Amino acid sequence: MNYKNLMILAALFICGSALAEIKVGIILSETGPAASVGATQLRTVGILPSRLGGQQVQYIVLDDASDPSQAVKDAHKLIDERQIDVLIGPSLSPSSLALLDIVASAETPMISLAGAGAIVAPVDSRRRWVFKTPQSDAQMAELVVANMSAAGVKSYAFVGFNDAYGDGWLEQMGKFAKLAAIRQVASERYSKTDASVVGQMLKVMSARPDAVFIAASGTPAALPQVFLHEHGYKGMVYQTHGVANNDFLRIGGKAVEGTLLPAGPVLVAEQLPNSHPARLPALNFIQKYEALPGAGTRSTFAAYLWDASLILDHAIASVPSTVLPGTKDFRESLRNAIEKTTDLHATNGVYTMSPTDHLGLDARGKVMVKIVDGKWKLQP
């Protein structure tokens, strides 16, 4: 073979290598009211592998500023301009729900990092392309109500964000509480940008509930609880898995002592029994995450992004090598492969997805945690 032919083959090889790079778009709430959520996920980007499923990956990260309208703009930029193969995120439920039609129209798979079950259920034409890694509000509400029932709680007050996150929790808590014969005696809502919840919390306390359930995420979730603490409320207080990071502990301080919440196993990885399928994956993630500058900032939010990368690594490896990234066929093949994820042990449990289940976590993906002496403690 002459020199000219060798150069042609080399050029073709280089072009083929460039085409083989998979573009992964990531939308996070790095700033805005939910920055405490997105900041830990941005930190996780620093330890994501450069190759997934044996192929080179380019990560393109955008900030939605905790705003669904900005998330929509980011999604269009990533899909239309950067021509990504898959989208991870957004961090929040309202933002994720705002992208359902966009990713369906573009036929681009998305792995949401948000909690609302409505993001992936029911799996219809709008949600065919959407998956997620965090436990759903329905799964966690069931665990919360079971804990309330075991503790003898007969009544509870609901305080939640006035957005899709709060809506989902209000529905699910109401459903499971009714089954357990636990009465909801108050329902109040607030915005994640509110500086005060005095009016709402006065109504809550006047209802004299046995427990208060706060359906919020990030540091704004501490606001109602600080009020309860300052005004001497003696009942039980529950939060959602949307507060499972150290910023919540820092902002809440003594006011959040004794709080109960459902969480992913990674939050208390060292306390899990050796037989728990999430223990080793979680400890592996924590080791990598804590090796970055600024240790001690572990959160389930960070782990949700890591689990998304594990799912992609597993799925990309099963996409035929003849199907090139950057094409509609690749996105379709990747979507199909994600949907076939089976028995994947990750930091938040075991993922087994199907055409009717785009989350795939079972009971092993949730634990009850209590805040004791400013730390997370696994409950029996």
C-alpha cells in the first residue's frame, strides 16, 4: 500500500474516531434557590469517567439557575445546537417535567435527576424517552407513612413547595395516609424563594398535628422547620429525600435535630449491612467524590448523577458498534438499551427497568434516616 493510500486510511480513521465521541448534555441547578442541590452534582461531573461503554464521552454542562424556563432554553441549546446523544438532568422536578415534550419531539433520551414520579409515569408517548435515577415521591411517601403509623401518628400537617414537586408529594402523602387512617389536618404551600412562611406555619401549628411533613428540597426546606423549632413545636417532623445533603444540616442547625426522612442508601453507606446491594457501589462513589477538594459534602443528589453514568455505561456497551453517535439510530438504540437495564447495582439501590418502569428501583432503594447530633443515622 502506497503512502497516499495510508494517508487516506488514517484520515478516515481520525474522522471515524471523532464521530464515535458520544455527547452527553447535563443540565444542573448550579445557581438559584436549589444551588445546594446542583452544586454537589456539578462536583460529581469532575469524577465522571471519560469513557462510557468503551466509547469516548464529551460532557457539556449547562446551568438552569433553578428555573424551568431556563431549563427549556438549555435543552434546546444542547439538542438543537450541540446535537447531544443523551441528556442527564435537570436537577429539579418542575424543570424535568418542562422538558418532556422537547426530548420526545427530538427523540433524545433523558435521565432526570429529580424526584417526581410524574416525570416517568405513566410511560406514554411523552415519557418514552425519559428515565430517572432518584426514588419517586410515591415510593418515599409510602415509607414515610409507614414510619408515621408505627410511631402512632394519627394526624399530620402538609407544608410544601407550590410547584410540581409539592404537588406530587401532596397527592402521594394523601393517598398513603388515607390507607393508614392518618388524617391530614392542614395543607400549606410556599415558594422556594420565599423569605418567610409565618402565615402558613401559624395555621399549621393551630391545627395541632401529631406530625408535620415538609415537601421541599434544598436549603429552602429548612425554613418551615426553623419556625417550628423557634415556636416550640413538640411533634414529629418529616422531610423528603430532597434535603439529603450537608447544606441542609448547616442551614437548619439545631432546628432540624430529630428530623426523619426517607433517603437513598448512599447517604448512610457505611451504616448499611454488608449484604445490602448498594453498599459497595456507594462506598466506591464516596471514595472518589471525597477525594476531590472540599471533602465532606456527600449528598444523594451527587449520587443520582453518578448512577446515571452507571446506567449509561451499561447501556452504551450494548449498542451495536455499527451504530454511530450523532445519529437518530444511535439515540434510539441507546434509549432501548437503557430500558433493558437489569439488576444494575448502584449507589441508590438496584435498577431494573422495563417498557412500563423507567425508574426501576425497588424497596432496596430507600431507607429511613434520622438527624442525630447533626449527622445522618440509619433507622431500623
